[in-house]
Amino acid sequence: MELINSTYIQSGRAVNVTAAHVGDSYIDSRDSFASVSSSVRNVINVFMVPALCVIGFAGNVVNVLVLRRYGYKESNILFLTSMSVVEMTLTWLNAILSLGDILKYIDFTAALRVGAFTAIYFNVPRQIVISIIVCHVTTIAVERAIAVCLPFQAPRLFSISRIKKCLIFIYIFPSATLFPALFMLEHKWIYSPVLNATLIVPVETQFFKSNKVSVSTYMNVPGNLFSTFIPVIIIACCLIVILKLLQRKLSFSTKTNSKKVKGQQGMKILLSVCLATICISIPGISLLKYCQFTNLTSGDLYNLFNDISKLLSQLHASTDFFIYVTMSSKFLKIFKELLGIS
């Protein structure tokens, strides 16, 4: 249900205009929180998210190019390459959803139309892509936990053919669970006498009107799954890997061979990806749970939380390159070769 409310609010808030919105000041100066909230949201949507989108897109393009040089003979490379492609998709969607906030400094009426249209038709695909990324990280965390607990069985359990099937499932599962949300809203043109212009507003589709109770109940399942159950799995697997790595470090002899050191380095890189996901996702999940427990579905605070969540999702999509380039000497070497740096 949170997904439904998010789509309604993000698309509808662009249309609820009054005469005060047309002037130089959009917020009543007496409402200090609304003024601060509006300023923070402008910084997030006009500057921070677009900047992270540029960094994220460039970083993930480099990730794909470098990982291709590795070849696809290892399961980890398949996972990381696939995740980079999905993160590029999320970057495009976040950039599209920020267009309305940027356009308001050029054409306010056009910004309202673009903001409402993109929120209606691109917010749900964004949620699906985020869920696909979460499934990637979850699979990596589970695979790493099994690898440290059952090192001899892991190569057989996670063969290349099985990894490919797993990746197909990772794309299908979130798309199937969130699929009904794509058909909840559609746009309608209305005339605004305040702006003397025709604007876009979200309206329920006939499909949603006919199946509102069943669809709303169904959408609670993936919402709780991706915001509660899956993060717990990632955290548990990360704790297992950390404990095992500490145990191995304490038991390592001075004769540790290079193969073990390389395996440890690969383990730490993947663990860092999982930990970065947890650290960045926890604030967003906390905001989501706060909205659910307090029944917060509209207003300045809700809009601020929505934009912070978008910022966090883009931050997550922009961090992997920095993890790879700082923790993998091989990745850094290939990256320098691509740039022509010796």
C-alpha cells in the first residue's frame, strides 16, 4: 500500500497549485518547516540526485567495461555485471523523475506536467528496479555465506548454469510481484484556472477500481518482503561472513599462499557491496516504516521522506565503482588500461 500512496502523492503534489505557487515564493513564510522542507527537497532533486546520476551512470559503464575484461567464467562476475546494468537503469529512472524539479526553473507549467507524468509512469518501474537490485545483493550475500561455511560444496551449488538461471529468476520475481502496480494509475488532463493551463492529474484505472481490495492486499506482501524479510537475510549472511573471515584471519599461518589471499580479497569486495547496501538502505527502510506506523501518507514531511529515499537509492547505485576501484588491484589496473594510463 505504501507503493500506491507514494505514486499518488508524487504525481498529485505537482498538480495541487494555488495562486501562491505562481509568485516568487511557493511557501508561506509563517510555516518554517514547510519552507525548510522545500529548500532541502530542492537541493536533493535539483543538485544532489542529478550529480549522483552522472557519477552513477559513468561508474556503472566503467564497471561493465572492466568486468567484461575479466570474462564470465566466475559466478561473481556475472552477478556484479548484471547488477551494474540494473543500477544504470535505476540511474536513468531517477534522472527522469527529477526532470520536473529541474524544469520548474525554466517553465513552471511544463514542470508540473512533466513531474506528474513521470511520477505516474516511472515511479513503479523504479520500485521494480530497486527490488531487482536488492535481490542481486541478497543472492550475493547468501552465496558468500555458503561459500565460507561450505567451501567445498559451494562451487557445485553455484555453477555457472545455475547462476544464469538464478539471474533470470532475480529479474522475473520482483517484476511479477510488483506487476499489478503498473496498472493502478493513468493520467487525465484537467484545466487549471489558476495557471490558465491544462495540467495532468493521476486517476485510478478501471482495472484498479474493479480490483482495489485484492490488489491493495496483494501489494502489501512484496512491500513487507523487500522492506523487512530480505534485509534481515542480508544482515544475517553478512554477519556469518564477517565472523568466518575473522576466524580465518586468526587461524592463518605465515605460510598463507597467494590463492587464499586472492580469495580473501574477492570475499571482502563482495562483503563490502553487501554492507554498503545495508548501511545505505537502513535509513530509507526506517523512513518507510515510520510512514507505515504513523499512517503518514501526505504532507511536507512525507514528501521530504520520499525525496530522501530517492537520494539514498541513487547513492547506492553510485557506490559500487568506488568499492571495486579501491579494493581490487586487478580492477584498478584494467581501469587504468581503459584510460590509457600506464
